[in-house]
Amino acid sequence: MTMIYICLLLVGFIATLVRSTFGFGESLVAVPLFSLFMPISVAVPLSVLISVLVALVVVVQDHRRIHFKSAKWLVLAALPGIPLGLLILIYGNELWVKTGLGLLIIFYALYALFATKAIRLQNDSKLWLTVCGFLSGVLGGAYGVNGPPLVVYGNMRQWSAKEFRATLQGYFLPASFIGLMGYLVKGLVTVQLGWYFLISLPVVVPAIFLGRYLNHKLKDGAFFKYVYAGLLLIGLSLIVFSFLGVKS
């Protein structure tokens, strides 16, 4: 049990630092690593609970940098996707859910590392807001990984690092809270989940403020390459452990 707590603190700190620095990505780190030592039905809600806390702090800190119109439409588009994602989480086969998550991480990391051309938007696009928001809702409900579709939209809009981080939290705060309510209705919010969340707070809170400092110092995307390389390893490990029958 002590080793579980150590792993929980380590993963919680790294995941929160990634989220607070770049505005997304904590679930891409937290969910697969949490699911190595706890059921995915606990790992996903725990990641979302931490997400709510991070988003709340960042919105209070940097609300002036949020593109509220973009965040609003992304949230509205995500609403119908969240229930679909919940059904995948609850009724999907855990082996295939973990495998799907691993493949999602791998494909997204490869895209981020090697893509050379991308669509650029000078203004908000209702079509792209709807597509990215809906997919974010599905992935958030099923895997707790809302981020990839949001990253795609943010890149198309060419937001600065500070705007990107703040605007995504404007989305994550209501979207993650709604997802958390869904987990509550489905009985996935348990005493064990609350205990794990409380245990993580001593590392999550300082990681939020450290991430803000690093975000304001960020001048280029070099660090992203290290993050995405790490995500490739995580995705591969999750798939291998799942097929080897390693128990969560």
C-alpha cells in the first residue's frame, strides 16, 4: 500500500506539472500510469477530479487571457459527447479500453512530433469548434483525456502559450465538472477515490504554481518533444502490460 501512495504522489506531481505548464496533457500522463496500479474506473475519475482543481486555480489566476467565446463553444459541443464516453468507460472491455487509450496516445504523440503542415484559422470556426469539442467530450468521458482535440484547435488558432493554457482551463473547468457529476451518478465517485485525491494534494498544489512559472518562461516548443517522446513510451507500455495480463 505504501508503494501505491508513492506512485500516486509521483504520477500526480508529474501529471499536474505537465497540465499547468502546457494547459493540457495531465490525463495523457495520469490515466495510463494510474491504471497500472488501480482500476481504470478509478484512474479516470481521479484524473478528472485533479483536472477540476487545476482548472479552477488557473482560471482564477489568468482569467484575462482566456478566449471565453472559444471556450464556451467547445464546452457546448462537448456536452453530447460526454455521455457517450461514459458508456464506453462503464460498459467497454477494460483490456480494449486500455489498448485504445495507448493507441490514442501513440498516434497523437507521433502527430505532434512529425506533423509539418497544419490548418490555420484567423478566427473561430463553428465547424472546427463543434468537431473538436464533441471529440473532446467523448474522449474525456471515456478516458479522461479531453486534451488532444483541444490542442488541435488551439494550434489552428495559433494561440500563444499563455492564451493556450488559460483558454483550455476555461474549457476544462465546466467540462471536467460535468464529467465528474456523470461519474457521481454512475457510482464511480467513491470513498477510495476521495482518499486518493486527498493524498495527492500535497504534490498537486505546488505543481500548479510551478507549472505557471514554467509556462511564463516557455519560449519555444523544444520541451514538447521530450513530453511527446515520453508519451510514446507510456502508450506502448500500457498496451504491452494490458496484453500481458498485468492486473490494475
